[in-house]
Amino acid sequence: MASGLHLFCLNKSIIVCRDHIKLVFIPVFSAAIETHFSLLHRLLVQLEETEKNFDEFWSHHHRKLQQCLQLRQFEEGFRHSQAQLDTHLSCLQSMQELGDSVPRVDTLIMELRTLEEDSRVR
């Protein structure tokens, strides 16, 4: 197989591919070789299970990291909005003047419109 790994040993072969493990037994020469092949097969199955478990763990961990990132971005945006709101609120609280003349009232109206434009959500 071009995509897999081939192991050959005394008329026995194990073909290891990414998706499956295939044991091909050709006439048995000794119990020791048989034992080694069985052990190798168990280890390869164990390795595949470990890989599967790690993939599941990483998927779960990655999802948690993404949620954490989204929470941090939300908190940062909230702090920024809170700071802007505090600034605009202090500006409104400082606008206590009623205006003594028509030109002064016009100036106050322009200041209020400027504050309103600055306060719009973008």
C-alpha cells in the first residue's frame, strides 16, 4: 500500500494504514513471533484509541477556549462602552446652564447636538 506502512517479518506481515489495521498471517513459524505480532496489534489498537480520545479532548478544550475568548472580547467591549457612557453622563450632568440670551441658548443646543452625535452607537 502506498499510503500505509508495511512491516514484514518471516512470512508474516502487518499492514498499518491510517484508518485500519490489518493482520495478514502466513504460515506460523514460532509462538514468540505470534506473541510479538499480537502485542504489536494490541499496541496499535491502543494507539488509535489514544488518538481518538485526544481528538475528543482537544475538540472539547478548543470549544472552551473559543468560549473564553468570546467572553473576554465581550468584557472588553463592555468596559469600553461603560467608559464612554460614564463620560457622556458626566457631560450631561455638567450641562446645568439654562442660557441667559438667545445666542447662549443656541450655543447650548449646538453643544447638546454634538454630545448626541458623539453618543450614538457605532
